[in-house]
Amino acid sequence: MRVGCPKEIKNHEYRVGLTPESARELATHGHEVWIESGAGLGIGASDESFIAAGAKITDGPDPIFAECEMVVKVKEPQAVERSKLREGQVLYTYLHLAPDPEQTEDLVKSGVTAIAYETVTGAEGSLPLLKPMSQVAGRMSVQAGASALEKAHGGRGVLLGGVPGVLPAKVTVIGGGVVGFNAAQMAAGLGADVTILDRNPEVLEKLAMHFESRAKTRFSNLANLQEAVCEADLVIGAVLIPGAAAPKLVSRDMLKQMQPGAVLVDVAIDQGGCFETSKATTHAEPTYVVDDVVHYCVANMPGAVARTSTYALNNVTLPHALRIADLGWKEALRRDPHLAEGLNVHGGAVCYKAVADELGYDYLPVADILG
């Protein structure tokens, strides 16, 4: 198979879909690998390193979209990229379609076969291709929140860990999954007063056992959520419904009761955000203020630590890329029902139920496609 990897063009996105090491693996399996010139510079990978791995360097993205059978990316294709996709081509990347009707419409019209990293499943319903970026984003959310809390950045002027004689900042983490766990781990490690909310008693039990006295756990009902949010210096939104839009858990009314200069970090912004006042921002302009509350809603947070993120992502995406290339996408999905969960769009149809329901498309089950 001819596998292509274009340079990412989203604002301040420095990651790359394939590392030189991943390109070498694909080439060793007998596949052609085409890399756009400069695609790896954001992680310190030169064109020469890709050539040494057996890849071909292209001048611009057009040859990749025109001639490659599979396109491997990191972020969802931007409008100019979507216009180049075609029927029969496999797109393998993060998509986050539920809150993005324009992208969904373009992918449906293109006829492309789109496999989304974020809906590929693992054992017991885990999301192994989303997990490493959730780990990065969870840890980064505390860094970003700590910076936004500085007075010069619009925040309350509070140090997360406090100092002897001065109380630490109160950090509320909404959601106890991978993002929430990693956020709580970082915040607790810095000495903050951490509260984690979740609706799953088993999750709360695991969190309580892990953190012991270093973090508090609370069941996430409306009363507890409102109290924890309104008392917090920093609130981290870490909720996820796989493939679907995030629920709006923090209302505008709650926001008005928060302390002036408090900070909201919405890690769920890729799925539409879990705060009513959230709107996607970029690394160029990461924050904005509503009702004296600082909002950090960068939609590609892991892109800021591109090298760490790219290698962590390739560790989990490469095995599936190899199977798709070795077997063809249809046979690879037939043999691996977990990978089949990643199929979101094919041949002009939406084949992931949460996306179809959210955006009003007819749902075409993957089983009907695979036969």
C-alpha cells in the first residue's frame, strides 16, 4: 500500500502522523511511505531522517492526497485538506465528528473511508488510541491552569501549592477517567487541594484508593458539582462520552457564582466542551474571559509538547496502521472488531451511531459494510 503523511496545518500543530521509526516499520513491511517535506520538523525529525527510514519526500501535500491509498494524520483534516480527499481512500486520524457538522458533511461528500483514532476500542471498552493524548492533555491542563491563574494572565494570582502559612489553591477535576486521573495526579503532586467528581462509584473507589489523603472524591450530582466549582480556583473539565458531544456540565449561572479570576480548563473542547461558555481556542490565543472567569479551551493541547505527544501516539496507532496496510482496511476491520469501532464514515455514509444521532444522519452499521 502507498501510505502518505502530510504536514499538519492546524494552528500551532507541531505533531506528525508518522515518526521516522514508524515509516521504517511500514517500509519494512513492503509499503511505500510518502512524507510531505517538513512534516516532521516540529518533533525534530528532518526530511533526511525519513529518507534514511525508506520514505519518499513530497513537495507539498497534493501528491499524498492524490496518489496515496491511506493518509495518516494527527488532527482532523482542515477544509482545504478535506477538498482533496477522495472515494476509496483511507483516512486514519483523530476526527471528533460529533461537534463538527461541517467536517462530517465534507467527509460524507468525499466518499472517503475515515477511521477515527478516538473511537477505536480496547479491552473493557477502553480507548487505547485516545489514552496517550488524554494522559498528555490531563497533565498539561494543570500546567496551563497554573499559568492562567497568574495575575499577569488574568487569573486570581494564586499559586497551586501555596506556601507555608498560606493555603494552596483549590482544584476541581470533573471526570475521573484518564484525563481526570492525570490532571489530579499533577495537581496533587504540586500540593494543591484537589477534589475529583465522577458518577461511577467504582471509579470513585479506585481514585480514593490511589490518592488516599492527597485528593478528595465526590459523587457528581448537581449540588456537589455546583459547590465544588464555585469554591475552586481552577476547574478542569475532563468528561468524555466516546464519539459523542460532551455534556454541558458547568452552566453560565454557575460561572457567575465563581470567584473572579478563577480558571476553567476545558479538555473536552475537542468534543464540543463541557462548559456552557466554552469555545475552541488556539495556542496563539489560548484564553478568553467570561464573567471574570478565565477560560482555557485549546483544542489541540498535546500539540504544544509535540515530540512527547507524537511518539506516545505512534506507539498505539502504528500497529493498526500496519494491519490496515498489510491486509487492506476491510479485512483488517473484519479481523479486529476493536479497530472496526474506529470506522466513522465510509462511502458517503456515517457508520458511527453516536455521530449519526448527534448530527441527524442515517446510521449505516459497520457490520453491513464488512458483510
